Amino acid sequence: MLQKNKISSFVELGKFLTQFSLDNSQRNIEVQHNNRFFDSFETLLALSQSHYGWFTQEQVYFAVNSWAEALTEENLNKWLSPYDFSKVQPKTIGLILAGNIPLVGFHDFLSVLISGHKVLVKTSSNDQHLIKFLANYLISIEPELAERITFTDGKLENFDAVIATGSNNTARYFEYYFKNKPSIIRKNRNSVAILNGNESHEDLVNLGEDIFRYFGLGCRNVSKLFVPKGYSFDAFFRAIFEYQDVIHYEKYSNNYDYNKAVFLMSNFKLLDNGFLTLKEDSSYSSPISSIFYEYYDSLSDLKSRLKNDEDQIQCIVSNGLTKNSIAFGQTQKPQLWDYADNVDTLEFLISV
């Protein structure tokens, strides 16, 4: 299968996805196979929350729009240009996908197919429907892909390499079970933000996006703040007030009430604005509806610590306070070349 045909099929998928908006989805007569897929996809998006309670329409449409923006010919060519796929011998790559946010495993799915391999997918029970729908659309565009895409509900069998994403506990199982196969095993990671007190109101509003998008369920969501000694959280709380409606979502509200009660019963000192609690804690992984924070004395010392803990961190957000930090509000808008855990998936797939 020619590389240009693979790229073209994903570009067409991107065009299909651009039609869908939370406020006003509109058909584009130039998009292929709309008669077969448009209405069905709208229905699927409307039903997503019934499939998994955290997948509200707002969050699902955000994920779909993000992929619509990513799957352009320009982006795909820019991403793929450094790689040489000429010596790839097609193998079967098993994928065990996470389901914490909508379409979280689609990048791995895309990477396997675009590199010339076959994909064997085990979806999360939380996110079984979206990726299968997109796979069917791709096959309608490029029928040869039908022989390269397989989904399984059972355990993975008859594969040559694997990419598996899960918790720290499941990762230990993956490492044992796949010890004789080439693999990428992903564990828990969290994202952090470094503040110095010079952030604008807009910066802190954008930080709220990094915190509340997908209700904080993603590894790219900020779950920990590092602030200088004497930092006042007043400006932070003023800025994130525009996210107050999150408390009206029942699952989030239940987590807020429960986690706040647990903290208070343990006599922890909290900062609280009615929909988010801040707790001073050295850990990186905070529960839903809570953010941990920690004071730092020296930015250089903090950089050293974050370097030592890099296997626990997905993203660092700041106004350029550290090398390769991400701007406020951008954590949930990764580019195709922004790899999870900083592991180059395409390099791995080329080497298999």
C-alpha cells in the first residue's frame, strides 16, 4: 500500500471530522461517503455519555475537533518527513488502549497504520465505539486498510510487538506478559505547572483549561502546581472562576464532595473555592476536583527535581520557565509529533 494513499485516507478522515461542532454541525458536500457516515456519527456523539459517563458531548466534540485540526496533509507530511519507512516489513502490532479521555489511543492507531504495519486493537471498555467508527470510515476511503485493521475483545494473540497503556499496576502485568515481545509500556503520568507570580490573568484562565479539560482525567491535565514561597492564590482563584459550571456535572460534583470530605476528616488544610480544592502535597497525582501544590525556594533546584522525576511527568506548563515547557492552555492540544512519555512511537515501529 502506497504511503501517499495512507496519508490521503487520514486527510479525508480529517475533512470528515471538520464537519462536526457542538453548536452547529454542517455537512460539506465535498466530503466523501457522507450519506453513509454523517448521521451515524452525529448519533454516536450524542450517545457517547451513555456509553461512559465522563464523555460529555462537550468533551467528545473537543476531542473530535482536535483530531480534525491535526489530520491535515500539511501536518501529516511535517510529522512524517524525518522518517524512512522504506525498509519496514509489515508486522502485526497489538494495541491495548486506555479509555480515560475520548480517542486517547487514536495516535497509536494512526502511527501503526501510517508506518506500514497491521494493527490489532483491544479497546478500553470506556471508549469502544469512536475509534471503531473512524476505522470503518478509513476503510470506506481506502478498502485495502480492511486487511490491516482488526479489533479484538479477548486477549491479544498472534502479534509481533505491542504498545500498551495502563496504570502502574497494569503496567507490571504488561511487562511480564509481553516480556518476550518488543514493546512500549506506558504507566501513570501527570502534568505540572510552574508559576512565579508574574502570570497574567489570561495565563491563569488558560491554566484552568489545562486543569479542567476532560475533568482532569488525562495524563496531560495539570494536577500539581509549583509556586514560590509566599505565593498568593487569589489571582489563580479569580481566573479559574469561569470554570465554575464544572460543579454542575454530577460525576464531578460527587468526586468534589467525597474528596473534600476525606481531606477534611484527615485534618488536611485546604484552599477551596466551591468547585476545586487545593492541598499542599509533595505527590504529583491529585484526585479529581483537587490540585496539589508545593512551594519552591529556587527555580534551579526545582528544575533538578523535575528532571529526576521525569518518568512521572507528562507535561510541564509555564511561561518559559523551563526548557520545552508548554504554554498555558495548550496541554490538550498536542501536535502529531508530541509523543506520549517522550517515546518516539514511529522510531519504535520502524525498528520492529
